[in-house]
Amino acid sequence: PKRMAVLTSGGDSSGMNPAIRAFARMAMIKGAQVFAIREGYNGLVNDSIVPLHWGSVGGIISRGGTIIGTARCADFRKRDGRKRAVYNLIKNKIDNLLVIGGDGSLTGANLLRSEWCGLIKDLVDDGTLDKECIEKYPTLSIAGLVGSIDNDMCGTDLTIGADTATQRILEAIDSILSTAVSHQRSFVLEVMGRNCGWLALVSGLATGADYIFVPECPPEDGWEQNMIEGLERGRVSGRRCSLVIVSEGAIDKKGNPITSSYVRQTLENAGHDARITILGHVQRGGTPTFLDRYIATRMGVDAVEYFYSTDEKDKEPALIGMDGMKVTRSPLMDCVKTTQSISTLIQEKKFNQVVDLRGS
Ligand code: F6P
């Protein structure tokens, strides 16, 4: 039987558990032996690899986070760490690996695959592995699912966890607005997203925010006045509160951060009774929404199909994502490269080109 393993890496996100469950159970239905690698790439480097059974993934579909643990692993960044990872995979006879994480974690998986033969040869040369391993394990099959609340990756309309994080933000904003209305206050709400403004944008849209700051679209110089006037128009038309959403990576045209405390100060200077709420990690937790359970399950099942596929083009690492409600496979590294180009364009303040690339 095929032997396949799953690991979660980088920041956790709600929906990773349903993905692990779907992958493990579909693989078992197909007759494969399934393993969990614990604590991200640390488990690969330190041989923390455990078999999964039908029952080990029972009752996790509704749980946030990841039951197999996650981490950012420094050792895996070094060739020696990856050599130990290859040794441990071969020791456990595993040559199909599902990685659930962000672009950094998926790049690591691709690197492991590209060095696979070279590292096996090194292990044979230093007497750690038998020579027959070279022929027995010609390649490592890699599939990647994007687990991230940020929805910051090309190759999928939605990353696992983004919908749940949005739901957490909406619940928080709905609570805040009831007190804001009572006191006629203005609230500045800071949301996560690293250098992607998706969470800020969609939660602003779904709550009727007055003003939203995102990294991809820095406001024109003099935005302070423009924001105050916008909020004022709302008040004149009868609104008893104001809501400004700041993405944690928001910047101005010069690339300087727009912080929530600066926005609050600007509002206070204009006479607003303003407060800040920084949502933080509450956005990453809690029970996954329907949509996250749905996409995670579809993607986890497709990862198994991918490993069983004999299609020639499926030999390359695949990113399994969603195009609307359809599951798609794209070349993993193309998705990583486009995603990273967007980050670079933002750092270089080439904002118009960002919008073009995000569209793709
Ligand atoms: O990438 C997910 C994310 O939650 C970002 O939105 C945020 O900037 C970062 O991770 C926080 O990382 P940590 O949990 O290590 O503080």
C-alpha cells in the first residue's frame, strides 16, 4: 500500500483539522497507510511521525487549530535539517507528503523535493541508507493546501481559515458597534493579514465600515482630512457611530505604516470620542465555519486523488485550491512565485501592478 503523511506548518488556521481528517480518511478508504508529522517540519527533522487511524481523526471536524501541532522550524531551513527529514521519511517508507501551510511552508516542501535525490545519495554515500533506496524512492510527491487566515495566496480563491477569521471579526465588530452607538463613539479596529488587506476589506464590506486601510491601496496624501470628512458625512446623515478598519500591514504612499494608534489620534484631534480594538489572535481561533469545513474537506480528498493519479503532469508538486466551488490543481511553485512577487511589489510601492497580479 501507498504510505502518505500530512503536516501543518506556520501559523495555524481554523479548518486545518477538517483537512487532516478528510485526507486521512480518504487515504484509508483507498487502502493507504497514513501518518501525521507532528509540530510542522520539526517532526520531520526529529522523527516525530505517528500513524493515524480512523479514530484518531474522529471528532475534529468542528475543532479550530490543528491537532497535529504546527511550528516555524529553523532547522529545516538548513540543508542538514532537510537531510535528516529525508532520512526520517525513508525510514518510515513515506514518499507522499501533504503540507498544509502558507507560502513559506510550501516553498520548503518544494525545496525538499528538489533536493530529494541529492540528499538520498549523500545518505547512501555516508553509509546511513542502503544503495537500493536510490531506485526505490526516485521522487517525493508533494501536494500543498494553503492554510492561512490571511487569504494571501495565488492558486486559490480562498485559503483554509480565512472565512472563519472573517466570521470572528464580524462577531467582534457587531458587538463593538452596539456600544459605539450607545456612546456615539468612533472605533478603530485593527485586523490581521500581514501584508494582505483581504480580511480588512471584506469585513469592512460586511459591516458597512466608514473607512478601510489596506496595504495594497495606500491612501493619497492628506487622507486624514478626507477620512474626517467622510465620517462627518455619516454623522450628519444620522449615524451614531463611526468605524475605521486598519489592516495590520497598512501603509501610506511613502510606504510608512499607518498604525491604528495614529488613526485614533487623528480622530481625537478632530473631536471624536475614539477607541481602539486590536483583535489579535482571537481571529485565528474557534470552530471552523461551514465554508472552511467544506473547502478543507474537498481539498483534503483531492490531495489523496492527486497522490493516486498516474497523470504525467501530476508529477510536479501541486497546489490544491478552489476556483469558486470547484477544486483545482495548479503548479505549486508558480503560485508561490506570483504570491511572492506581489509582496515585493508592495514593498517597492508599485501598487497598480499589485492589483493586476492579484487578479491573476
Ligand atoms: O499569517 C497569519 C498571521 O495570523 C498573520 O495575519 C499575522 O501577521 C501573523 O500570522 C501573526 O503571527 P504569530 O502568530 O507568529 O504572532
